[in-house]
Amino acid sequence: MKQAQIIAPSVLNANFLNLQSELTAIENGGAGLVHLDIMDGHFVPNISFGPGISGLIGKATKLPLDCHLMIDNPELFVDEFVKIGARYVTVQAESTIHLDRLLNRIRELGAKPAVSINPATPIENIKWVLDSVDMVLVMSVNPGFGGQSLIPYCLDKIRALREMKPELDIEIDGGIKLDNILEAKMAGANIFVVGSAIFKTNSPELTCREFVGTVSA
Ligand code: DX5
Ligand code: ZN
């Protein structure tokens, strides 16, 4: 597998009252991206944070920002996320009727466009834009919350996508643990979002390093 194996901790379940040290911990732990879950209470039944706090996080870490937009009308917000320096701007395929136009706009603005699909959404729904994105995020839980269990059929979707696109960066998001990350890697994922399995431990730094060591072996 040629792609870099990258751990992208999600700060959704981090201690926001101590966020600077949580960010330093994952930097020292060898993370390659910081995953930001943007939720609007409409596309998903939860509310997190927006471009303002994302910009503050961007200033507080050396890690590139991996912005996962679980929002309706993402057209209204992609410019803001590019402006705060996002490396990846990921939109949900189910959240817009002009996906092609939106992905091209993200690229024109200078960020890496990516598309995410919910567990029940078939890969066929995005097949015509696979050449317009730098990454596909395959949700392995129903979006909205951390700490859920990985839905096994999502690994079959990753296998099928890896077969279709051997070179593409494939990100898996939801329910990744030390005891299932290698299965996700063997299925074809190379970027791994990890939330509660890192931040709900005594040492996010040591745990992050363990994840990095596991996928790099
Ligand atoms: C869920 C989010 C995920 C979540 C991952 O909608 O997109 O990024 O925070 O958390 P864990 O790893 O705990 O499932
Ligand atoms: Zn996410």
C-alpha cells in the first residue's frame, strides 16, 4: 500500500477546558492531522463548533486541519474553513445537491476537497466525483457522536472503494480502536480518525503513539 498511514485524532471528545495540552499531546504522539467535527444540529442531531473555534485550534497546533463538515448548506461555510487554513475540507455527499460544484470550489479556494458518505450511502453515489477529490471519508458510524461502535459492513465499502481507486486517500471515521484498526487498514483505509479511543484514556500522547506504531508496523 503506497499511501502514508496517518492517525487523525478527533478533538470532539477531548477536554476542551484543557485543549492546548490535548493538542500538544497528539502532536508529540505522532498524529498527522487533527480532525475537527463540525456539527450544526441539523445534518446531525448534535452541535459542536464552527470556523471561529476551528481557527483558534489551527493557531494552537502545528498539525494540519482535517475539517469534517456535518452541516446542511455547506456551500455557506466552505470559504470560512479555507480561510482559517484547513488542509482538508470534507463535505457530506448527502448534505448538498451541487456536490461537483462544491468540491471544485474548495479546490479553487486552495484547500484539498474531500467527500464523506454515511454508512447507508452507496459508493455509487460519489463515483462521478472520485477524480475531483483528494480523499474519501467513509463513515463507519452514523454521524453525530463519538464513542459509538464501528459498523462492520462499512469495511466492505472500503474494500470496494480501494479496489476502484488504488491511489486515493481513504479515511475511516467512527469506532476505531486498537483492536480493530488493523482490520480497517487491511480493508484499505490509510487515514484513521480516532476520538474517544485516544482522548478518553489516561495518556492521549502514549495512546496516540501506540496507534501510530500499530498502523506503521
Ligand atoms: C462522528 C464524528 C467522528 C467521531 C469519532 O460523527 O465524525 O469523528 O468524533 O469518535 P470515535 O473515534 O470516538 O468514534
Ligand atoms: Zn468526523
